[in-house]
Amino acid sequence: MRRVFGVLASCAILLACASMALAESQVQSRFGIFGNDPLASVLGGSSATATENIQDPTRHPYQHRVFIDQNTCNEGARCVLYFPAIDASRMLIRHISCWGSVPAGTVIQAIYLSNMVGQNKDPSMQRNYLPYVISGTDGSNAYLIVNTDTYLLVEPNRQPTVTFYLNAAAAVDCTISGYY
């Protein structure tokens, strides 16, 4: 008895698949999806349907660079790089790349990317602390590098910032990139 039901179930599945394939081919021929397509002969009788990815990150790319020198980033203060405020819809920052020149022996407390200029207690302020490496020194200066992927949303009319907490003057250069 089980074998009869198994055979019947297999036949039902095959029948359903065949009817769906027939219906799909009728829709394709009716709407010309695969009609006179030059790729059809290359692809063995069928071709891919062009689609538009609305989430494509190259659709509205954002990339901006800010450089500040040692005269702007003074000793004993935090260095803050202010990027232009977001004037479009919400933006997603996906990558940050920075280079810095600091006197040898400088203490680097933290480097972070933020979604706004504001107070630490503001609940909408988000920070992504960034990994860095000291790439070398020439005896009097040390050079630091930040080059990392990130994921930080910035709402409209907010200003992304990169903050360096250092105990010495520095020259820093950062580029952030993402899309909206």
C-alpha cells in the first residue's frame, strides 16, 4: 500500500513540475522574454533576464577626504576631522582609510569614526573604534595607518567625524567611503 502511495505521490510531483514548466514557457513566449534575444543562441536557447539591483552600492557612492596638519591638530588635544554633513537620505559608511604622522613616542588613546558631532551622552551618537598600526618610524616621527571596513549609518543632516585622541600634535589624512 505504501508503495502505491509513493508511486502516486511521485507521479503527482512530476505532473505538477511539467505543468509549471509549460506555464512558464507560455508566459515567456507571450511576453517575449526570450524571443529574438541575441544571447539565446550563445547560451543554448535561453538567456538571462536583465534586472536592476536597487541596493547596488555604486548607485549613489559617497567618498570624501579630509586632511589636517600639525598646526590644526595641536598637542594635548583631540584631533577631529569633520566631513561634510549628509544632505541626502541615510548614508552607510563602509570603509575608512587614514594616515597619520605623529612624533615618535606619542600615546594614541583611541581613534574612532562617529555618525555625528555631539556630546558623549547623546543616545543617537554611535562610534566605531578603529584598529590602527604603526607602520614605521624615521627616528623623530611615527606613522600610523588605519585601513578597515566598517558599518556605520549616518542620518540626514548629521556630520560624520573621525577623532584621534593623542597626546601630541599630528598631521592626519582620512578618506571615508560608502553609499546612500
